[in-house]
Amino acid sequence: MTYRVMGVDPGLTRCGLAVVDIEPNRRSTLVAVGVVGTDPGRSLDERLLVISEAVDSWLDLHSPEVLAVERVFSQLNVSTVMGTAQASGVVIVSAARRGIPVALHTPTEVKAAVTGNGQADKTAVTKMVTKILRLETPPRPADAADALALAITHAWRRGAQPGVTPGLVTPAQRIWAEAEARARRR
């Protein structure tokens, strides 16, 4: 029995989309990956509509059990944060319309889950995603690899839930759980 997760790396200019099937033994298989881009010269409403339509299409085509979205975090560039937050909202609403649960994961959680290091760079994340999914070539651009990492992170996070092999925890998962526990205490 596989668990299908759609990962979304939200962004107004580039929004990474990925669907992964995860088996109870954590074997992960790529279903689809891509990026929806919007033209910065278009109006905000037009750009959000492009993202919304793409996400709607992916949700309808792939029927994921859950949607994993990167949690918006504070950056120095307020306009970037706003665009990411707006794109995230559109994505979350698309899932809500279909009754698909949404999980939010911080970039640090994703890096820790996939690489074992919450401070890993994009190159390390892409390398591990390529290895985990047994891909011949790394997914490009980084937004696509990040969406895949989000999907994998969410599925692996399920740990001891039904359908997942009990006690199968990798060092990366252990580090991720510790990072998440520290974040909750703050």
C-alpha cells in the first residue's frame, strides 16, 4: 500500500510541484515533478490564477492523500515573503476545496529529514532527493527538487503511523525529530 504525497515549494515566480509514492518500507518513487512559472510583468491576480490552475490540475490528475507545503518563513526581502505567502494561500485553498489535508514543513525540517543536516544547502538536498528516488539525473530547477524533498519529508515523518514499518527511523529522521522538538519548545 503506497502513500501518495504532493509536495509544493511555493513561490510567485516559480512554484515547484511534485508527487511521490511512498511504500511502507519508505521506498520512494517519483510520480511527477515540475515547476509552474509566472511572468513578473503580469498582475498579481493573474499570477496567482496561473498557480491556482496548475495546482488544481495536479491535484485532480494525481489525487494525493496529503499536500506538503513549505512553511513561509521570515526573510529580509518582504516582497519575496509576501509573494510566497500569497502563493501558499492559493495552494492551500486548492487542497481544502478537495478535502485534502495540508501539512506545513519548514525548510530546516525538510533539510534535516532528507539529508540529516538542517543546515544543508540546496545542492545537498538535490543530491539526496536524486538518490532517494533513484533518479538518473537531478531534478531541476531547485524548486522542483525542494518540492520532492517536501513530499518525502512528510511521508517519512509519518513514522509509526498505520501502514508504515514500525521502528524504521533513519538518522536523518531522528535529527529532524530533534530539530522539530527544539522548535516547539521555543
